[in-house]
Amino acid sequence: PAQTIVRNRVSSLASAWRSLSQGQRDQWSAVAATIPRTDSLGQTYTQTGLQFFTGYNSTLLLLGEATVTDPVPVDTSPNIISAELTVTASDTGGSRLMVVDFGGTVGSSTEKVLVYATAPISQGINFVGPSQFKFVADTPANVTSFSILTTYQALFGPLVAALAGQKVFVKCVPYSVNGYPGSEVRGFGIATSV
């Protein structure tokens, strides 16, 4: 399952960290100290060099890219202000639709936005935890609208008419050219039926 894949990835990256020279580890720690993070309670913190190395390289692996041993220069990521999801469910595949619309500063074709989504849930639920989001797709940051239908259905099953009225949350995380994350934005859509 996915949990085993993540556990193996983290274990492999921790091993790679131990194989770095002290100078390389110091570089990762120095870069990590310059990038403040915000936790779910709104408190600001900085990661250790190991945490930053593991997180940065995990993202590269998620995107099918090679890991790096030296940190790349810090740059800025595109600023997404909002993410809205349009979901249309149908018993005939041709009518199904699942599109994420981004609001805010659109980035370049070399920057990326990673899109995560939840399985359909009750419309009355207004908060979902981080573990409920699954990686769905990535797209260049120069688009304002992006379909996630094919990969979403591969993860969660077909969007059939019986799902009408259910809510799907999305989380969009912009990444700079050098792979540094920006502020995540969450949105949701309620499935309609055709």
C-alpha cells in the first residue's frame, strides 16, 4: 500500500542523508533555517536539515525525478490565491468532469503545482486532515484550469451519478523552478449529476 511506499522512501532518504558529508548536511541545515513553515495551528517553525532534505527529495521522487545531494538555490514559487473544483458525476463516462481552477498569480511552465484530493465524502464535512489527501497529479504552473478526472478515477473509482451531492476537497501546492514549495491552498467541489 501507499503507506509502505512512503515508509520505504523516507527510510531510503534517511540512509542517503547519513551518506552525505558533514559539509553537505550543514548546507541543507542552513537552507532549511531560511524557509519558515507554518503548522496546522498557524505557528511558524523551521525544519532541521534532515527534515528538509527528506521532504525536498520526497517531492522529487513523487514527480519521478532524481534526488539531489546538494541543496539548490532558494527561489520563490507562484502565488495561488484560490483553488476551486468542478465535479460532474455521470453513469456515462463521456459526461464526467473534474476540473481544478486556480486563482492568483499564474507561474511559468517550468514551475509546478501539485494537486491532492480526497475521496468523495459527505457534504456536511468541512474539514479533512492531511492523511485524507492523496496525490493526484501535477501540472505546469502557467495554467489556470486543469483536469484531474483520469488520475482521480484511477485512485478513487468512477464518478457515477450516485456520488451527486458528495464533496471532494483539493489541496494545491505550488513549487518553484528549483522545487521549493509555496503556500498550499485548499478548495472543494460538490458533485453534480448529469
